[in-house]
Amino acid sequence: MAQTTFEEISAADFFYRNRDIAGFTNPSRAIFVAVRELVENSLDAAESHQIPPDIYVRLSYEGEASQDTQIYKLRVEDNGIGVPPRHIPSAFGQILFGSKYKLKQQRGTFGLGGKMAILYGQITTHQPATIVSSTGISKTYMYKLMIDIQRNRPLIVDRRVLINKEMWKGTIVEFTLEGDYFRAMPKILDYFKQTAMVNPYANLTFVDPKGRLYKFTRITKEMPPPPKETLPHPYGVDVELLQRLIQITPYTSMNEFLRFHFHRVGDITARKFLEFSNISPSKNPKKLSHEEIVRLMHMLKRFREFLPPDASCLSPLGEDLLKAGIVKELKPEFVVVHQRKPSTYSGHPFIVEVGIAYGGEIPKKGVFLVYRFANRIPLLYDEANDVSFRVITAMNWRRYRVMPDMPIAILVHICSTKVPYKTVGKEFIADRPEVRKEIANGLREVARQIQHFLSRREHVDRERKRLGVFNKYLPKIAQFSTQLARREKPPDIEKLLASVQKYGAEEA
Amino acid sequence: MGPKKHKSSILERKKEVLKGLQNLGSSIYDQMDQGNFPSIDMPSRSTDNIAYDEQLRQFILGDRRVRRSVRNLRHLKPFAQLVWAALFSNELSSQRKTSTLRDVYYSAQAYEMTFKDQQESNNIITDLETILGFSREDFNIFPEERSAVFGDLTIEYTVPGYEGKTLDLTSHPDGVLIGPALTSSEFVRTSADKVIAIEKGGLFTRFIEENVHKKYNSILVCTAGQAPRATRHFIRRLSEELNLPVYVFTDGDPWGMHIAMVIISGSANAAHLRELNTPDAKWSGVWATDIVNYKLPTDPLDEMDMKRLYELQKDPRYKDPLWRREIKTFMKIKKKAEQEAFSRYGLTYIVDEYLPRKLEETK
């Protein structure tokens, strides 16, 4: 008789068996993802306390692993807030443990990436990871850790306490992993360049296995205001969330329930809504039947007077910083950026920021260069599946005199408390109609401005060329005709040239 | 025809050319000096302004004119190129030097004038021809192709260093190049009573070897394919000034037929020019009917040949019964023959038998 065994597996074990989900699909992708996850954790660690990030990344060659892969040591240093010593083992040695389970915009969402990288390193090289961190106190803590995969627990191999004279604050993570750097190199360099673009206040340093130094220097210390934690917006709730809230709520009236558990619902809005949905304001939410909860959810979605979620839980880059970042990394001749007003999809607030850059050092490729970002993370893979790419492809650029053979770069940044990624690997954004609409409107706005710029430039160019032609040929015609007519001195063409100039000035 | 009159005619023409060039310069100079954007009017050379003139028996330009104005940005460069070309021609003419179309293209660069390609500089020269009504040979600009002449004709050079020297055109057995020196020379005397123009160099040499010039008392001209303008003008002068009938022998195909036609009636490309055609010249062979009558070895007409025949059928120059008959015959037999095809009857057959019969037939 066949017997089915049910066994519970730990989170670490789950991801060990399904590491593809987190992006560790092959040796080149793995090394890219490892770098990316750790850099993002470091950026978050600095930004959350308004510290302009200083991040140092070094990949060093340790030896051959197989025919196509090598062992590398990855070291990432930051100047972030540091990790309190008692949390270090869990923060780096336990999957799904972390500080990122609140509703505010952050790069990471699952608290998974950094640990996955360390886990991947351990699987491929059987070496412990070294973590050094200090929160700016007089001591620095050093841990050597391994992850007990089956139990999802950190194993402390070594632990030291060091004197921190300079009161250094930050975290250093170092571990070995197997990978294929040379295949991953273009993506990794792209990643740094694009990260520098949307984090113009960060210093990024990367030393690759050949000892080559890539440095991205900040041009400002100004940082966007940090995001605030927020309550769920009424449009975004589902029955499950409602039931959970009802379970934990201390409030005994629907009015209070709505006011204190939902984003942007005040007394007036709560009353209007309850009237709209025919629910008594004094009804105890815990007494709602299942049918009533379902109905409540539908009414919440149908009520048109909820204010849109405010952007305080989001941290867009802002037009000035975005522009500065583009100018810094792309060195274009002209750039225009636009930030859309906050919007929501399924109750999750999001803000779209777009930019178009023209000319300068932007190459002519025959296609637009597209830079996609989500919560200040560059998205480098699966471009064709991304909603931004689809919107860009569908747009009628000819209308705006923008042609694919022009040196054009388009940037789309989506920030949200919940970016609608299609995969855990954070590579492309799902095609939600609300998001699509915002991106399209944003692009139209910048397209209009670039059109204005292009037609003005074209006009100036044409004028300059026109004057050039007159300045070149009128004197020649004068000279040749003088010789041909056997006259002494050339005719006075100053008047003619002046009239051309004046004519030109009028037109410009 | 006294030689004196001819001498003055060549010099007169040179003077007219120089005068025309200077007037063009003055007109432009004055317009500019008065503070105006200079402009030039000239007949339009577009195909809808080209018509066949029955009286002149050549293509001419209609009444439509175009204006090149410096006010127009697109005209500016061609205008400057045109004035430069006029200046260049002026220098050539006054210094009595000659040049080629290729030279024009390169010489411009010394004046920081650029031509995109040879075609562009050729077009500018054609503009200049249209404005002044003289052909480029009158400006001492010659094409690269050269054809040749042989026969009892004595000419007197007018080119520098050779003024007054004379040459008997039988002095070189390969014939004498129809180049700038020859076309600008005066005709002194001849005993010939006809001109025979031949399409191919090989046959031209055969005719000289066989003494055709003596046997038939003729001046032989080799057109080397489609006759260059200088040669067409030269044949016209032989016909007009010496009053000689002209007979043209070509290959027996649509293209050979058209070589004869261009000598007789000129080309649409030269509709802005006069005196390049010889209306009284005769096409003596090889006709399509000759191919049949002489049972010549043939090649089949290919697609291009047939297409050409249909075009010629619609051409106003081909309205005479003889031409129409030959086109029809070509279309019927769908065959063509080269002049050399007569060699099947022996090398001298063409000279001894065919030539006298055809000269008689087309007299």
C-alpha cells in the first residue's frame, strides 16, 4: 500500500530547493543577483536614516569551480545604520527574518534576497559568511555564520567583539560563491550605472575580479524624504484582510473601525461611506456576518469619495534628483522629467516618474534605450515583458517627432508600497491597467516637451545652416561675377547679407 | 566656300562666347550691386518643355522658362557653381586652353567650390549652355570620348602654337582625332564629294585600308558608337560649309539605327542647343531589309532590343516611311546583324559590293 509522507520543510529548505524563484537560475545570473541584493540592502540601510550611502563592493577571484564557473569572494561594505549585535545571526542566517514586513516603500519586500545570496554561497562553496557590523557604538561585532538549512537557523561558527575607536557605523558582508563573472559582467556594470542614475546621492565603488575599479560618485547629498509607514487603503482590501482586521481590532463601532484601520479615512468620509453602504455607524465590526464582510469589501471598492492614498508612504526620487541622476550618468544634451500624481492599483499607492534624455553621449542605436526602475532598483532582465516597455512600444512616437534612430533614452521609475512584480526575481512589472495608464500619461507629457525641444532645435539648426549657406556662397558669387564682368571691385553684398540675417532673426 | 569666311566665323563665334560670358557676369554683378538677390532666367529643360520641331528637324525647348534666384536657399549653391563655371569657361576661352568635363569637376575644388559628383558638375555646364545658347565645346570644355576622321581634307589650325599651320587629314593612316584642335580649325580645301560616317573603329580602319576615301572620293568619319557632340557638330560643318552629302553606316540593330538618327536629328538632351545635327544626312545601312536581302548571319533581338524598338516607334523623329519600314522589319524578323557580318562574303565584299549599292540607293 502506497504511503504518502507529509513533511514540513523550513523556509530555508524551501528556497534551497527552489532557488530559481529568487533569481539564482544559473552561475552568471546568480552572481549578478547576489551583488544586487546586497547592494540594495546596503542602500536601504543607509537611506532609512537619511544617510547618503557610501557603498563599496569587491569581487575577488578565489579559484576554479568547474569548466565555466569560478569561486569568487564577494564583499559589500556600507555606511548604513548597522545591525544590533543580537540580531546579526538571524538577520543574516535565517530566511524570512527581517525588518521589511511593514507597509512602506522599500527596495526589498520579502527580506529574502540578501540571505538567499548567502545561502547560495554556502550551497556552492560550503564556506561560512562573515558579517561585521556596528551601530556606531564603541564596539564592532564580527560573526562567522552558516545557515542550518533544514532547521532554518543560523549556526555561529565564530564571534568576536572588536574595539570601534572611530565609532564606525555600517555593515560589512563577505562570503564566497560560485559564479560566472565574465558572462555577468555587462549586466553588473549596467546595474551599477543605472543604480547611480536613480541614486545620485550615493557613492558606489566596485572592484571587479581583474582589479578594475568602477567609481560612481554622488553629485548631491540631498535625498528624497524617507517613506512613512501606512495603513491599507480601502480600495486595496480583500475579504481576507478585512477578516484579519476585524479579528484584531479593539474598536467596537464601524465608524472607528474605518477611521483607525484605513488610510485616508476620517470621520466625515467614514460617515458618508456608511450612509452610502447602508451600514449603521455604531455597528460592531465583530458582529459582521460573512456575507456582510463580502458586501463591505464590494462597497469599499465602489465608493467614489475615498481620497486617493497620499504619497507619504512612498519615496519617489523627485524631478530634480531624477534629472540630476540622468545628467550625471547619461550626459545628454537635453533631458526632461516628469513625476505623476500618486495613483493606486488595487488599493496600493504608486507614483510613476518618467524621463526622456536626448543627444549628448547617448548612442544612436536604432531603438530607444529604455531604463526601467522600481523603487530605485534597476530592472535589467526580461525587458520585453515589462509594462513600461510595452507602453513605450505601443506609443505613437512619430506624433512627437521622436524617431527610433535618434539618440534617445527613456526612463520609467515606478515606486509603490507593493510593486506589481511578476516574479520574486524582481525583473519585470506586470501589466496593470492603472499602472499602464500612468506610465502612458507620463510619457506623453515628457514626449510633448521633447517634441518642443526637438522642433526648436531643428529650427535653430535650419536657421544656422541657412545663414551658413548664404555666408559661404554670396561672397563667392560676388567674387566670380566681378572677375567675369571684369570690374574693379566686388559689389556691395553687405546689405544682402544683413537682410538674410534679419530675415533669419524674425523667423527664429 | 572660300577659306577666309570660315576663319572669321570661328573667331567670331569665340568672341560671341566671351561676350556672352561677360554679359552674364555683368548682369549678376549689377543686380547685386543694386542690393538685389541676383537671378537668372533660362528655358526649362524638363521633358514637358521639349518638343520636336519639324522645320529645324531637331528637338527644341518650348517657351517655359525657369528662374534661378539666390533668394532661394536651394538655388544658392547651384547658382554659385554656375557663376564659377562661367568664370572657368571664360578663363579657358580667353587663355585658349581646353579642358574636359572631368577637369571641371576637379578644378572647382581649387576655388573651394565643391560638386557632389560628376553628374552635378555636368548639369551645371548644361545650365550654362542653356543660358548662353552655346555648347560646352564653345567654352573649350570637351567630353572624354574622341572619334576620328580620315580623308582628303586640308584644315588650318587656330589653336595657340599652331595658328596658320595646315594638315592633310590623310596624313595619318589611323585617322586624326576629332578633338579641340580639329573642331576649332578652319576647312581649307577638299576634293571629296561625300562624307561617310561609320559606327565602328574596326570598319573605319578597313575602309582606309581598302582606299574607300579614294575609290568613293569621300571623307571618312568614325563615330565610335554614339557620336559625341563635337563630332556631330563637325559632321554638320562638313555638310554645311563644304556642301557634302553625308552617309551613315551603323550596325543593323535598333541602337545602330539610333546612332544614325542622332546625327541626323539630334537628341532630346541637346534640345537647348542648335547646329549639332545634320538634317540632310542619310542612314545607308545596315538596314533590317539588308539583313534579309543579303542573308547576313544574325543574332536574335533580345528583350532590351525589342523594348527599344517600341520606344523608337513612338519617337517623332522616326516618322519617315523608310524608318517605319525598317522598325517594322526588325520587329518581324526579330534579328540583328553587325557591320562585320558581311565578312561571310569575303573581307572586301562590303567595300566592293555593298557600299556602292547603298550609296546609290540612299543618294
